[in-house]
Amino acid sequence: MNRPELSPEARFDELVATLVNTEGVAPPEPGQSNRFGSSGLKVHGKIFAMLVRDRLVVKLPRQRVDALVSSEQGERFDPRHDGRLMREWLVLAPTSDLDWLMLATQALEFVGGVPGR
């Protein structure tokens, strides 16, 4: 699912529609747009992917985030905009050609502890 012709919101909506049928996955909470993670997909109550300022943010193993940051495919997430970067959270660069569904699925497996990673 790599459809850059769609708006970020439409791409994330497709991602939600695909993953919400997975056991334990809950969609974003409607009407809570000001709360951290309210735009996030959760597995067993834990956020694994969210849309923040039109950018996909996913929770991945630190080594995976390091590799993607090194290859300039994304950057570490700074939730408070104060320079405190989160080591296991990746903000996908708008210029990245990485597949959103692939990254969100990896994040789901990481956060949800799904076997087969």
C-alpha cells in the first residue's frame, strides 16, 4: 500500500481500514484529536502507528529506526518539539517511497508481540 497520489489522511484511512480487522487492533479515537496518540492505531491498548502533522509515525525496534534514519528515509519522533527524540519511534519522511502498510505491520508486530517477525 504505497499510494503517494492520495492525501496523507486518505493513506492513513486506508491503513486503518486494512489493519483494524486484525485481532487486538483498535482504530483511532474519534473526537479526541488534541490528545497524544488519539490519531493512533493501537494493539491491546498500545499505540503502534499514528498520523501526526500529515506524517506517518510508527513504533519499531531501535535498530530498525536507526537504519531508516541513517538511510534518510525518516527521522526520530520528537513529540514535544523540545529535542527529546524517541528512539523507537520513526517519522516517515514525506519523500520516502517506503510502503506505509509494511511499516505499520512491522510496528504492529513489534508492539503487539506477534510471532513471526
